[in-house]
Amino acid sequence: MVIKMNKFIDLSYEITQNTLTHPFDKPIKLIKDRFLENDKYNGYRLETGMHIGTHIDAPMHLTENKEFISEFSLEQFCGKGHLLDMRDVTTNQLKSKYEDTINEDNIVLLYTGHDQKWGTESYFRDYPLLENELCQFLIQKKVKMVGMDLPSPDIYPFEIHKSFFDANILIIENLANLSTLLHEKNFEIFAFPLNIKAEASLVRVVARIS
């Protein structure tokens, strides 16, 4: 009998004192303020907004919705994943390819290759935008989360954000290592946020390949 082991892939960026932030956000502060030799223990203090590194946006971020991210069901943050390779393809090609494979409550990840600019200033300035047609396709499919290797699916006035939020679809931004899933057909996504009363949360996103 052959036992197939699960494989876990980290899709999140490491948080460090040098992590670049969006121009709208204040720089991160991650400092060691307790030392074993003086304080009898080591300790670090983190001061950050909720949109640093890999994170999840909830509807409160850009709408009148009053629900904190901590109030969402845990089932919202895990489920069967699908990767859409968006490099050099049209929305119609994507819709045709995935029409019969994406189902309700799936978590869809969008791979654009923009992650190659992570760590540079241009990452936050020069990124591809999602087309409304693709957004509506995913809404019609009733997926529960959409993740991407981008700092945002859109720009002001953030209509793509709002369309997803109106459909109760959460958004994962700044995903890493999506290329590792290009040839994987069967995987689950786990993306649990902090249990925090806020409009968003830092998150460690993990793909489990079975």
C-alpha cells in the first residue's frame, strides 16, 4: 500500500522590519525590546497596519459593512483552491477554461507573475488590474475568496474591491510562490486571519497539496 503524504506550500511573505509597505500605509515597526541578558526573556514588539505583506481585506475596508474580520465564519477562510494563470491570456480564455471546474465556495488564486517585483517600489505602482468581466465571472461562480500576487485588484475608486465585497467575497493580496501551483490540480487553501476586530488582517496563507 502506498501512502501519499500531504505537501504544504507557504504562499505568504515573511514580515520583517524592512518589509516595504504600500504608499498609503505607514512603515512597519518590528523591534526587539526585551533582551534575555537584561530582562530574563526575549521579546519583540510589532506596530503595523492590517494591510502589510500578505493579508485579507474584508468588506468593512471599503464599504459601510460593519462586520469585523473576526466575525466571519472560519469556513470562509479555507476550501478547495484553483489557480488561474493570467499571464498572456484573455479573460475570455480564462472563462472558457474554468467554466466547468470552478465551483461555489472555491478559493481562486490569480497568478500574474507580478510577484517578481516584490521588494521594489514599482511593485505598488505598476501592477496589472483585474477586468470587471473576470470579476463578474467569479462572482457568478459564488467563490468565497479571491487571492492574487498583486497589491490590489484595482485602483481608486476601487470598484473591483466593492463588487467582490457586495458578493461577500474576501480578497487576499500580496500572495507569494503561486508559480509552485501551476501544475497542481488538487489542493486546498488555508488562510486564517488574526482573531481581531479590524477591517483586514495579516495572514499566513498555506496550500495543502494532496
